[in-house]
Amino acid sequence: MGKSLRKIKREREKTTSPFHPEVMKAWNRGFEAGAKRQNELDTQLMLEWLGKLEEISGVGEKTAWKIREHFLDFMKENKHGVS
């Protein structure tokens, strides 16, 4: 999501708006709030999925923990705020 969000922001900054600046400020705040909420929902969904790995046929406890550790390491390396 981060890469796409940055691309959208860059494109948005290039264009001028016919709208009143206050309207655009409000729209930008809404856009940011929506992006933040979507990130929270994506994270919640991913954590739910990680919690159910053992329910997948052929995935045992050890494999599930390896997948979880790999995910957390990936998130830390990419600075997505997971600690």
C-alpha cells in the first residue's frame, strides 16, 4: 500500500485543482484518514490470517511459526511499524 499511496500523492501534487483550497485541504485530510484506516484493516486481516495458519492442510505448528517469523522480519526490514 505504501508505494501506491506515494504514487497517488505524487500524481495529485502535479495537478492543479479547480476547487477552493479549503475544500482540497479537507479532501486531503479525508484521503489520508482513509489510507490510514485501510492500512489498519489490511494489517488486521493479515494478523487474522497468520493466526489461522495451522488450519491450512499440510501446515503444522513449526511451519506456521516460520511463516510468522518471516513475515515479522520482512515488516521490520521494510519499516512498516511492526515491533
